[in-house]
Amino acid sequence: MKRKRITVSVISEITTDQRVIRICTTLEAMGFDVFLIGRAFGNSLSLGTYPFQARRMRCYFRKGVWQYAEFNLRLFFRLLFCKTDYLLANDLDTLAPNYIISKWRKKFLFYDTHEYFTGVPELADSPAKKQIWKRLEDAIFPRLPVVYTVSDAVKAKYQALYGTPISVVRNLPVPPPPSAIPRPAAWTGKRVLLMQGMGINHGRGGMESLEMMRYLPEDYYLVYIGGGLLWEQIRQKRTEWNLENRVEMIYKLPPDQLKNYTPHAELGLSLDGFTDENFLVSLPNKLFDYILAGIPVAATPLPEVKRIIEQYGVGFCLNNRTPREMAAEIAGFLDDAESIRKVRINVLNAQKELNWNQEKRVLIKIYEPYL
């Protein structure tokens, strides 16, 4: 029997988008022929070896409204002529060409919304841009046949707006193999705090965590792994505050390499703020990456994050978000050997449930009728 093809599109960096890679891999394993279209950036990592086909389109424009316009135009013509049975759009910034082509070519469309898109901080200070995206979403979202998202809170937000049936497929990672590298030499003898993720942007605690190091003892060592809009600003402040020897910055890594570092930390940080609608309903990838790596979590008490931490006892929520007070809470936790012991046991138990091998069952139920 001929395999049904799904053409998947995403504007993000394919190599570090763990959700897209996991979902495409699962769909391929189910029996679909998956073709992923992404975008090539100037500093893109090389494509990994995947069980599905993946291609990237390089755009001339790299920022602002023109980058979205150019990518969507290129994507439109790519989808117009590609051989496919189904389309899968990831997020609002790929939805328009997918929706138009699905109607013109009578192709079934799936939609994976990774966040509450019009609530992201990048749109908070630009009402005009936000209104454009909101009008696009209002026009298309109620007409989508199959929608799934990352958390119950995002689901509730969209269902209240549009009444569309929505499934939840959380960003749970594939259980990692044992770390292939020893503890990095610079981490030896240190209490390592880790903040990882490509989205170290405004409101995600990147700058606060750096300033926090000014109030922690010398044996504390902060590691950023990823990238984002604040990456260079953090690098400059690290120098200004004479923290080069206590703060390490590792630029973005493919997921299979990132998993080698995470288990060597003492504590994973998830410090998203309360400044915008998207954060308030978010359930960050890194929360589950830390759990699967076996390390406790310190997080701001966003509703979805707090629920996971309290339900499974895998860490603690910070009562404050000022750097000095965060430093005191983190030091208090890491100085309590009995609390750490109990949390690490809870983390190991949580791993049995909070992993992709369990979560992918939801995704399989969504797509099975279309095989």
C-alpha cells in the first residue's frame, strides 16, 4: 500500500525544534511519508540525520515583517506544486499558505499551535502587528478541522475564543540515553545552575539569572545553553559584572548533544515571567528536559508549570523574581541535602510518565484515522 504523504512546514530552526522533530519522527514511524519544510538562517546548524525528509528554504530578509512575508510566499509556491496528501502547519506564521493551498488543492490540513501566538512578548509593544496576526487567526482558526496544542491552558484560551475542538500533545522529550560525555572540567567542584533553550528572550529570566549570580557564593556556576534575542546582551553584562569565570555560555546545540550536558547540572532553571498572555499559559520544553535528565527544577510559578512541579514534587517554585531573593531561595534549597534527596527520587518517578513514549499515544490517536 502506498504511504500517505504529510508535508510539514515550520518557520523555526529545524535542528533545535525538538517538538517538530519528535512529531515528524512519530508520524514517519506510524507509516506516513513525512516531508518537512523549514527555514535556513545565516547561523543554522547542519541538518541532522532524521528518519523523514527535511529541506530548508533560505530567505533574503532576516527580520521584521518582510521575513514572514517572504517565507510565506516561498512556502505558498512550494506547497502549490508539491506532491502530498496532507498538510501540517506549525504555528500561525505558517498557517495562511497552508490554509489557502488546502482549499485550492483540497488537501486535509492539520494545525499544531505551539503557543498562544498573539500573546507573545514580541507583539506586546506592536499593536499594529498584533492586530494583523489576530485578524489572520480569527479568519482561519474556526475553520480548521484538526487542531492540537502544547498545554491545557493554551487549549482553554483558544476554545474560549473560537469553540474549536482541540487536543493537547505536550512537549515531552524522548527518554535520553546515559550522557555520552563526562562532567565538563569547568563544572567540576561547582554547583551548576542550568538555563537551556533557544528562546532566551525578554521575559524569560535570562538577565535576572545572570544578575542572581552576583549574590551567590563563588562555588555556584551558571550555564546557558541555547540562544535568543538577549544572548548578546547577556554576554556583554557578563563581562561588565566580571562574571566570565562563573557564567558559561554555550551557543545552540542539536538536541542529541544538548542531552549530554543537562544531567550534569544540580538545578534546572525555568524563569519565564508574568508579563504577557503567552507565558501565563505556557508549558516550556525545558521543564520536561530537566526532569528527563534527572535534575530538580527551580521555576517561576506559572500556572501550568506550578501544577507539574507540585503534582510530581520535582522541584520548587520561586516566591520572588528579584535576583537577590531568587539567589537566597536557590541557595536555601541546594543547602538542604534531605530536600534534594527527596526531590531527586520524585524526579526519577516522574520520568516514567512524563516522556514522549507515553505522550505520543495522544498524537497517534489524532492521526490514525488518516493513515
